[in-house]
Amino acid sequence: MIEKMNAVRWRDGVLLLSLWCIGCGADNGGEAVVRSERAVPDGLAIQGVGRTQVSSDDWPRIAVLGDSLTAGLGLDIEEAFPTVLEQALLRDGYELTVINAGVSGDTTAAGLRRVEWALDGGVRLLIVALGGNDGLRGLPVDQMRQNLSDIVTLAQRRSIAVLLTGMEAPPNFGLAYTSAFRQVFQDLAQQLDVPLLPFLLEGVAGDPSLNQADGIHPNAEGAAMVAEHVREALEPLLPVVVSSAAVP
């Protein structure tokens, strides 16, 4: 059902995203990024990485490790789903800071390269929102599986809770690839004992009213829906995050 829903979106989106990546240039070993003045470790300046500018530095942190869907490509930072998520948590009475660690163009390999510093600074929970660019490029499924496994394992070794979010591959690589791609997230959630949000863009992908003109990136309304789905998936983890922050 998901494949049918996304077929038109992905067919048109692959070409559009490829052209966008070429126009942006390449960095991080071939990963396309968009530059801005937002400072991050090691002197890098990459769109979408940083504080949501809503909460306190003293609060426990949730880091969202992702790509342009997390960074909020085409949106103001206040409209990106990590910011909307933080605002929802605040309304619910949770004093938590959400860090937007999204970098446009990132694959799971690029996310693995920067996860160490993304986990620094009081992070209690990691949301892994990667895989979309692996699927768009038709990268090997086994490689994606290992990258995601390493990311989750690094967080678990630091006693950081993890929420894994799934992604769908475009149908143009064939049914076998699409099925194997989806299965990676399900298998890892079970093997590594982490909760899974099966599809980050559930209810948003394929709906023109919830996406920007490229048909790939959510608009402000779509990002708000993504934030709500993530918020619901986080619910069982929030008491653990809050209680772990109270331990000296």
C-alpha cells in the first residue's frame, strides 16, 4: 500500500533531488549539503544542525540525527519537525531540549561519521531518521543495515535511549530492493531492542497539500504531522529520559 502511495512521488522526486544535489555541490565524501552560518563542531557550518532555540541549556536533550527531512529543507528552522516536536513536548510539560542534527544530503554512512559529536552534551535520547538518501541512490541494503546498527549501538553504549524511524525506498529499484530496504528497519528494531516508527513520512508522503513543490520535502503542515507521529512514538520513552536525567 505504501509503495503504491509513493510511486508517483518517488518517480518524480528522484530526478528533482538528483538535480538539487548537483546544484548544491558535494561534501563529506560526496554527500550533498547546503551551507549556512550555523556553527557545529570541527568548524563545519551545515544547514539544520543546532539548537531549536526554544528551551533551556540545562534540560536533558533529544538529538534528531537525520537528513534534509530533519533539517527542514525549504522551511524556516521554527517549522522543521524537531522544533515543532520540542514545542509539543513543552506543552505537555516535558522540560526537554530537542537538537536538530539534520544535514541535507546525508546518507546513513554520513550520519555514522558524525554521530559521536551529535551525542555529546547531555543527550538522553537519539532519534535516528536516516535512510532516505540511501534509498534514493540505491545504495546497498546491507551497508545501510550496518551503518544504522553502528549508530544505534554507539548510543546504547552511552546508555542513550533510541527511537528508530523507518523510510521507504523508491520503487524504481525493483520490488526486491524495496522490500529488503523496509525490512532493515524492522529487523534492527527487533535485534537491537529499540522502538520503531515504521515510516517517518506516514500520511505525508504522496500528499501534495503536505509537501513542497519538489514532492519530497514536507511543507510546514506536513512537518507538523511528522512531529506528531514522532511525538506519539516517543511516548513510552519519555519517562525513561526524564528519570535518567535526574540521576547524578
